[in-house]
Amino acid sequence: MQELTLKLPVRYYRRGGVDWRTGRLDAKSAGEFVKEITLTTKNTAITIMHGAVREFGRPGRSGLENYFSDWRSRQSEVIEQHIAPLFQKARKAGIRILYNMAGYERIHAHPNYTMINNLAIRALADKPDTVQGPPDAAFGYCADKAKDLWRDSVGCSASELSGYFTATQYPESISPRPEDWVAEETVQSAAVFREHGIGNLLMTGFDACGCLMTTAGGLLHMAPLGYRCVIVEDCVEAAEAPWTREGKRVKACMLKTMQLFGMCGIIHSNAILKALEDAGKPGERTI
């Protein structure tokens, strides 16, 4: 398959600097700005965090059941209206997709799991610094804040909530295919990316206030390893309380936090789809 060059308009955030002529903060230099980045269909992968359907297993907790019903509805909407169309176009263009499946028991049945795990074992023996993300302890502050968001939004801790549901299967529209990659540890993701020359990650999945950041293969694991990470804003969701659902305030807050700390850029899937369409036109520059 021909390698295509993509030009993506990614939103970053620039912190205010100092005007050295006056010694004052230069507020004008601060704020969100758009930077066009260039990548190719071969050095880019799409990742999805925890896209499996979740079934509620603890009847009698009406508040949690209501929360879970709302969350699943929003998850389904994001999957069917945004993630599935992106996956379809990306696969046709030759962009590989990696499923981050930490905690998903069926991962070991995927035909690529053993190959990827063997790559990870070799990578750890060869160059461990290139595939091992920061220890979870390094995420203490961010993880604590994410837990606070869960508790405030849902009324119980994230660990307590996780005991109330089980991940069953992926929706047919985004179900992993035999050629896709799967991982449950950061080292597995990094090893397969290194093997195939992947340096750019378009990140999707659930949740923006938790796993997308701190779970294996998430933003806080991959960005420190040198990957250029871009969050696809309409392809992620977050835990929302009744008073934050309008405007999806928790999601907006978490995306802005990641952007402010310089860990990633933000893009809408429509911009990626347009870039794929433009790159595939006759006469467009390819590698």
C-alpha cells in the first residue's frame, strides 16, 4: 500500500512568556494556537483505550445504574458516530490501529498478542529505556485528581465503580481485526511501535479523566517515551456528573489540562478524515 503524507492542523497551547524589554509577563503570547504537523500513514498509529462494551453487574445501586446508563449511551454515540468512521478510513489508508486492553481477559486470544508480547520481551532485554514508561508512582498527583473527579461525579471511587461492571466485547463497528495490534502493558505498545517505525499517535477511547491518561499505553506513559501524541477530541469521553454533562465540562477540563502541560495536541476527527481524503487525491505528494 502506498504511503501517504498527511498534514494535520493540531491545536496546542502556548504559555505566556516574559517580555524582556519590560520584565513583565507577555499575556499576548499565551493561549491556544494551531500548528500544522506533517506525518505519514506508515509512521502513525491510532490507539483506542478501553472500547469494549461494559455491562452493569450490581443491581440496587440506582444512582450508579443511572450514571452507567448515561455513560454507556455517550460511549456508544462516540463509537458509532466518530470512532468507527475514523477507523474505517484509516484502515483503508494503511494506518495501523492498536487496542489498549489492560484488564480485558480476551486479549490473549487475539492472533497478534503472542507476537507483540515476544517483541516486548526482546525490547526489554535490548533497550528497556525505549519501551518502559514512567512508573505509576510518577502520576501520583494526576491520578489523585482523576480519582477525585470520579468520586465527585459518580459518588464512589473509580476502583469501587470498576467492580460494578465487566467489559464484555467490542461493538462490531470497531471490533479488533486479526491484523490490528493489541496491548495490555506500555512495553508491548512501545515495542510494536518501535518495530514498525511508529512515532505519531492519534489517541482515542475512554475515559479522558482516567485510563486515557494513566493506564498502560495512555498519554502519561507514551509522551515521556518521545511519541508525538494527539488526542482526537470527539473520539474520547469522560465521567460526567449531572451538573457537568451539559457542555461535557469534565472532558473539556481534562483535555485542556493535558494541553496546558504540553503533553499533547488536540484535533477533531473531521480534520483527520479531510487530510486522508486530500492525501489520496491524484497529484498529491506521497512518500
